[in-house]
Amino acid sequence: MSHERVEFVLIFLGFMFQTNCYIFDVGYSYLHPTNGTQYTTVFLQQQSNTGFRLLAGAPRSDKVALCNTKLCREFHLNVKNVAGYEMLGASISGGDNADDPTYICAPRYIVSQQYRVNGRCFAMHSNFKPITSLDNVYNQVQIFNSSYEFLYAHGQAGFSVKHVKNNEFLLGAPGVLSWKGTIIKHTSFEAKDIVLPEKKINRNSYLGYSIEFGSFYFSGTQRYCVIAGAPRGDNLLGQVYIFDYANVRDIPLRIIKGDQISSYYGSSLLATKNHLFVGAPMYNVKTYEEGCVFVYRNYADDLVFWEKICGHHRGGRFGTAMSNIGVLDGISNIGIAISAPYADNGGGIIYIYVQNDNGFKEIQQIAGKSVTHNIAGFGIDLSNGLDIDQNAYNDFAVGSLVSDVLVVLRSRKVLHFNAYVNSYVDKIRTNSKNLTIGYCYVYTGRKGANDTLTATVQVESDGRVVITNSKTSLQSKIGDTSCQNFLLTLKPHAFDSPSPLKLKFTNKLAECPECPVVYPKKPAITHEIPFVTGCGDENVCVPDLRLQATFQNITELVIGSRDSVSLTVLVSNLGETAFVCKMNVTVPTEIRQFPPACSKVENILHCDISNRLLLNQKKQLEFQLDVKRLNPRLKEIKIDVSVSSAGSGNGSTAQLSLTLPVSLKSQLSLIGFSNPEYVENRESMNFTHEYVVFNGGPSPLLNERIEFKIPANVVNKDGGIVDAFVISPLADECIPFNEPPARNVRDLSYLQQMLKDVPQHIKFNIGCQNDSLIGCKVYHCSIGELNANSSMKFKFRMEIMTSLLFITLGKHIEEKSLILIESTAKTIDESLGNEVMIRTVMFRKIVEVINLWMWIGIAVVGSIIILSIIIFILYKLKFFARPMRERMLSEEEHKQERECMLVGDDCYAEEGANGEELFNDIKF
């Protein structure tokens, strides 16, 4: 055996983690440089002079490292394997102390040139004595039924190993009997019992792939048990065999199997006092190979399935390795470490669990990449839990597939926290201004060399008090009680709520890698002090809230008649004080204005009425509801009002609903005109009848329909129908207007009146009222929704075959000079009472028409002559003369003449100028 001495470096990575959050902290761990060797298996032992001994195996290099806190050394066993490396260090097990028996196994050890992979182990406590169990040359290969059966030839003893006690070990040999597998019981360096697999076990089951030792109750009797995993057993479902250790060759006490093919159920095992953990790292949960661990609980008669814990990382293989770390809090909570070495993109994660009433709860995750960036497969193996730094809390080592350091995760000191509050008053009275509160706390745990703790104590309230020195630092020792008084000053609004005053006291220990952590709860407590509310001995208020709500100055809302509606809500209390009185108002419309004490969420107002509404006290609120854009199809506005308080009884709340009827009122007008207004007698005539529907408001018109009657044909003397009209309704050209129709159509009242004065013997009406000669088409057109002060236009284009019309009507129109083509429009809703007629004038005989206009011209000329005679008479009577102005000018001239006589010739010159100007002014 050769030795290499390698210096060990202790690295702190405290900056990478918050040191006050985790029990196992990377910044508080031992990190051993590996110098390029990949150590996958790890095992810890106690060593008196150096504290601990770490054994780490690198089976791909046939190396084993032995480390302590100061140095590491690597050693090679001077053996030659026939076919390369023998996987030395693939499994390691032994007692808790360095002096206890320890096995380091090499399951790929090949014997002679026949390539018998028997496997072997080395007894480290006996100068690395090699131990072989399957080297009997007569039990290597035998022929059964004309085929070879590999008995021990590929047994691979030492693939798994477990120290039981003293010199007793259990070895797994999964390749025995054509890979059915078996377990080997070793005592004093010899194979005492080799368990032959049952006939029921399938080939390639790999029994002995994993091995564990534990104590369980079966049929009310405690048995020391050998537990062996066969991850390919039962047609790849996986199996776990449990044997009685004293009678390992007997029938198994229990066989447990997995529930998913190829999950490798049983490839890892862990036995604790009352539980058995079975790993299935290739179990598919949602994607593939997230991995699961099946937990079985031991009762008086059997092992019963309890829960299944699964990983969350695709391909992470949660459950590859498991370890019983031991008591974490120094009292009773057992810690279980479970690894997922391929999680986090292959970096690996270790999960720490503790037991609670409902199963096992995760309390921490440790990612391999938080240790070093150059790492892969972190957690491929986990060591046993051992207190290596003498702080009374167990630590454990971690193996990795690729890493530049060996990792020993150290546990920080774990403390329990307890606290209580001394309140010097039982209730807060209305005349109280200040309070004194005493706060005491104690940390308990295992004591060590440095038991002094520095804690920051902070007091928080619900906002109703001011706390003097709310944050302070205190020192204490583990197990000693520390106390501090705090002065509280009540704020003016402190009595506005009946709920007790709430205080929260929080402790925070100083942060450092060696500082302890508090587990399992956060070091904080709450305390409440009730107020005197005047609501009975039980301090429970029974208010009697009442609600009143009215719409101001309105009993019915006509849509469009106003923009807003005022709502008044009155809240009153006829009982004991109503604390935290709040009101909700639900409206189906927009809210234009509301009090500052209210906040709006969609169509609901949340209002703070009062923190204390006393007996017979009232509170009134005003709201302005926006009804400008109200839905015209709404039949009523319904307002729901509710008020609540922090009291008791039916009177602590009140509700009411208020409705305001909604109606529509509209003024519909129909106006029509012809384009053109008159046509001459031609072979074919075209014209358009246009109708304008105007809504004068204030409300919109909904789904109103207009009936149009348009002449379409005539009846001849034989009763036959002749289509003399071609009608093209243009109802799809409805044009909405935003202005009254007076600005869009002309008033035709004068033309209509003139037509009434035309003698009946010279005109003929072609309209729907003349139903004996004229046939009409009827159109019903909907105007949809027509807003107030808006219009809509309908057009009907008509073409008349004149010759056909005259021939058909014959003597009825032969003496007529004017033909009036008429159409009508009216509202179908008779309550609106609107009807209008349009006439298009067709001149048939121009003489009659000229006579009509001649008389109109004579009347105009006669009027002009009469007006001229009247003006001439007035002129002769000097009605247009202005004598007063001439008299005033004459008096002014005499006055100036007298002044000039006194002044001289200059005055006449000036007078001449002024007179000329005056003359010019008068002339102009």
C-alpha cells in the first residue's frame, strides 16, 4: 500500500448564503480539494485526536482518501486486477469510531484469467486484509439443462455493504446466480451465510443492489432485520426483501414491490427507528425520472405504506441516496437527507426533511452549484450523520460525480425559543395615555464553549400606539431568561376600533457562520390587550344600525331629461357603539361624485362611515349618479345599500334597496319633400320622395317603425292592373343626422297651401286614398334606436310611364291640367300620431298653368302701381320736407353776421371757409 500526503484547505463561502436561514450552511462547511480525483462514495467516523475521519472512495480510479480537519491523504492498494480497475471504494461501511471494523469494497475484482467478477472487500481495521466470499472455484459456473448457469462467477460481492455490529457485516452480491442476486453475512472476516435466492426471484433482479439493517416489529415481536433491494425484480417493478437477521436463510418476513416499471424501486434503502425509506430514483412523475421515495411506517404488526415523497426536477433522480443525519435540534427531530444528483441541470440538490404529524416536511435545499461551479452529480452518495466538530449537532459528507472539492456539510447550533409578555394592565381604559409592557425570552439548547447570544428585539403594533425604543439589542446566555420593558403611548384614534391592541415581539440573533439558528419556528410572539368599550362585561357591543335612502326631488326619471340624480343615504345607530362602521353602495350606473370617505371598485362604493358610531349618532352621505349615458332599455334604477360594523347581533348590519322608475318620452316628427318638386309631361318621368324622421327628445326612440305607402299601379276600366310605376326603395340609405331637420330639408307649407287653392276641376290626385283607381305598395321600415335631436332619412325613387298612365286612366284625367303624385308616411305606433304626405306636381296642360301664374303676376303689378300713387301723394303734401333744419341754419347765419360786424374782415374770410365746409357737409 502506498500513501500520498495532500494538504487540506478550509474554505468559507459565507457570502453566498444568508447564514441565519439554514441549519446546514455552505459557508460553514469543510471543503477538501480533490486534485482531479472524483470521489463518489463517502463515510464518516469519529476520531479522538483529530475530531473525525472522512473516508472517500473514487471507484473509477481505485483510490480511497482519508481526511480530517487538517490534511488528506490518498492511498492505493498494491493489487493488480486482470481487467483494469476493480472499483475500489464503490461501497464503504463501518462503525462510528475510527477504531471500529471498517470495510472498503471493490465489487469489480476479477479472479484469474477466467474473468470471474467475484468482488472483494478490504478490512481497513486489519491492515487492509482482503476478504473474498465468492472465490470457491467449484461454485463459479455450472451446467443446468444443457445451458450454463453463472453461480458466483459474476457475483460482484461488495456492490453494497452495511456494518451491523462488532465484526459483523452484510454484503450485497447482485450478480449471483445469473444476476438474481443475494446477500452475504460476514462474521470475523468469513462468509458465515450466503443466502441463495428464492426460485421465485427472476433472473436479472439484482438482489443485493442495496442493503440495510434495521429493527422492526412483525406480529408484535421486535426483529432485527436485513433489508435488501432488488431494483429489477418482479418484471422490473422492483422489490425489497426483509429477512430475519438471526435466521437469514429463512423465508423473508416481508416482500414489498414497486408500482412502476423501470423506476429502480429498491436501489436505495434507509432504515430509521420507526420508518423504512425505499428509493425509486427513476420514477416518472410528470415528465421522466423525477424520482420518488416510498416511506413505510412500522406499527406493532407490520410495515405500512405512509407516504410518497417525489422530486420536481425532470431527470433529477430524487432518492438516489439517503442518509439518517440524526437529531437536528438536540431534542427529538430526526433529520433525513435525500439527494437528487441530476437535478439543477446536473449540478445536484440535497433535500433535508424532518418528521411532523402528517409525514416528513422539507426544511432546506442545498444545491451543489452553491458549493462550487465545477460540480456535477452532487449527492450521488451521502455519508452517515456524525458530530465532527463537537458542537453536539450531527454533520454529514457528500459525494459527487464531478467536483474539485470534497464536501462536509456542518450543522450549526440549533436553539429553541420561548417568550412571554407581562402586561401591567388587563384592559385599556378610555382615559389611558401610556402603557408599560414587559417582554421576556429564553433560548434553550445544548450548551457549548461560547453560550453568549446577542439578540435584536423589535416590537411592532397595529398602528394605534407609539413605541419608545421599539428596537433594542440584548445579550443573554443559552438557558438564561432576559427581560425588557417597553413604553407605549396611545394615539388619538386608538379607541376607534373595539378589537384588542395587537403587539408583535420579534427576536433576531446576530448573523455569522458559527452563530446558531432557531428551529423550527420563527422567534416571534404576539400579544393582545383589550380596550374598555362600554359594551358590557364581555366587551361585546350590540349596535342597532338603521338605514334611510332617498332620491332628491325626483320620483321618476325620464331618460335624457337630466344628466345626474342626487342620492342621499342616512346611517343612524340606536344601540351600543358601532365600531368600524362601513357601508357598501351598489349602483347600475356611473357615479359622478361621491364623498372622500368612499372608494370605488367597478360599480360598488366602499365607504368608511365612522370608526365609532355612538348611540343616537347619525351620518349622512350625498352621491351624484351619472344618468347621461343610461341604458334606454332600463326599466328602473336599483340601489342596494348595506352597512356593517364590528359588533354583535342582528343590529350590527343593515340593508335596504331603493328603486327609481325609468321611462322614455320622445317627440317624433315626420317631414317629407319631393325632388324635384314638379315635372313636365314627358314619356317617362323620374323623381324621388324623401322622408325625414326627427326625434325631438328628450329620450331616444327605440325600435319605432314607419309605414310608407307608395303608388305602384293603376286600374283600367276593365278592372285590370297596369304597372305604370317603377319603385326603387332606398331604405338601406338611411342617413342619420345630428342636427334638426330644419337645416336639412325645406319647408313646403307654402307650396302645399298653393296647391290647395288650385280649383279641383284642373287637378287629379294619384294617391293611395284613391284606392278605386290606384294600387299602392306598403313598406314597414325600422328606425332602430334614434337618439334625441337626431334624424334619419328614407328615400323612394319612382319612375312613371306617362303614356301608359294616361291611356289607362283615360277620361279621368283628360281634362286635368295638374297631376299630383302622392305618397304618405306614418308611424305604426298610433300614440305618436304622426303622418305626412308628399306630392309631386306634374304639368299636363300648360295653358291652365299659365293662367294661374298670369293672375299672380297681375296682382303683383297692381300692388306696385298702388304703392307708387301713395308715395306721389305724400310728396305733394310735403311729407318728406324738413323745415325745422332750414330754420336752425338761418338762425346760425344771422348770429355769425352780427359777430363779424364787431370783429372785422378776417371773420368774413373765416366765415367763407366755414360756410363752404358747411355747404359741402349739407350737400353730402
